[in-house]
Amino acid sequence: MQDAFGFTRVAHGREGRPGARPADEIGYHAVRAGDNPGEHTILFGLEGESLSVNVRATSRDCYASGALAAAAFLIGKPAGLYSMRDVLGLS
């Protein structure tokens, strides 16, 4: 599947991959540190511009709620691959 910018694949990180990215690849990174329960910055960068979105969790309660909702969703479901889209009724 190709998006509006021509990207057809994603890649996490750059370790062991020197040089320019392939033209059809968009990259992402995840950094976790200390006891911070969740602070993420999503950065979209193109030549000459960037857009960032910041998400901050102040406790792990929101993650626990999601895990419990996912567990409840799975009760009685056949074995298979499900996503949070399924749990939230977005599929």
C-alpha cells in the first residue's frame, strides 16, 4: 500500500543501516527512559518542514485500562490476530 507521499514501507530505527533511506521508506524511533510511564513525540519531517505530536501519560492506569479492555474483548473469541482497532470497534 502506498501513501500520498509515496512511502510503501516503514522501518524502526537506523542501527546498522548507514546512508540514506530508500525513497519508499518512512522511519520511526521509540525512546524510553527512566520511570516515565509514557511520553512520546511523533515527528513527521520533510525537507523544510516538520510536524510533531506529543503524548504524555502521567500514570500507567491508562495502559492497564486498555489491557483489561483487550482481555475482556478476547473472552470467547477464536484464536487469531486481533488489534486494538478490533477492541475499540474501529475495524
